[in-house]
Amino acid sequence: MPTSPRTSHSDTIGEQLNIAESLCAQRGRRLTPIRRKVLELLLRHGRSLKAYELLDAMRAEHPGAAPPTVYRALDFLMDEGLIHRLDAVNAWTACQDAGGAPHDLLVVCTGCGAVAEVSDPAMSRQLAERVALTGFALVTHETEIRALCPQCQQKQSTDAGHHHHGHAH
């Protein structure tokens, strides 16, 4: 039975929430309503969100939501591998493939916070080996790569075209 794009997007989110719930259950952990809501908001926005954006979105439905509640939910979701913490933009994003193959590279747009998940075990192994040569050891299996998404590249080149104010050298 064909579905419209709108229902397929919410179906996908429902599916991802069900996967998250069963992953937690398998590990003897509980995806409480608050944790589920935080994950749902991240999935629904389809990009990374800063803590205050998440708090505002939570308060729209749970007026009493407090920062510690949101941070505890984020910590839980991170521990369970359901979301990623992005240092590049100081935000969080939902893991798009929590039940699938692990991905080791997160390409983060520093313009809008969009994220692409990439898996390249060979490259990550090489990176870990290079780091080991310095005497350091990687503390996470994910590497963030700061980049500009196609929309932000487009915007930047459009903006650049409007800023021809001759600078004296």
C-alpha cells in the first residue's frame, strides 16, 4: 500500500523509536517517556540540536522540563549509542542507524549542524595506528569531520558574491 512522503517520514521515526526501545530492552535498560521524547525530537528535526533548542522543544509539550532532565536523557541516549554528541557544533544528533553497522566517521556541517554518518573501518584503523605512534590512544571510535553541506556551500558562494567591498592591502 503506497504511503505519502509525510506518513513515510513519521513511519520511519516510529520505526527508529521501536528499534531504540528494543535495543534498550535487550540490554535491560529502559527508554522512559522523557528519553523517548528527546530521541523523537532529534529524529524529527533531522539535524543536530543544541541543548537549549531541545529544552525549548521539550517545554512545548512538557512545560516543567528542566535542563538536568534533558541532560540526563542525553547522557542515557549517548551511553546506549542512540545519539551522537557533536563537539564541532556543540550539539546532539540522533543516530540514524542505531541497530545497524557501526559508523566511525561523523561529517558535521559547521554551518547548519547537518550530519552524515560514514563507515570506513580501514581509515579508522589507520587513524588509530597513526595516533598510537604519538603515544596517544583514541578514546572514542567516532571521529568528527568538520565540513560544509551542499546547501551551506551554495549559500557561502552566493554570499561571497555580494561582498565585494574592496579591502586595502
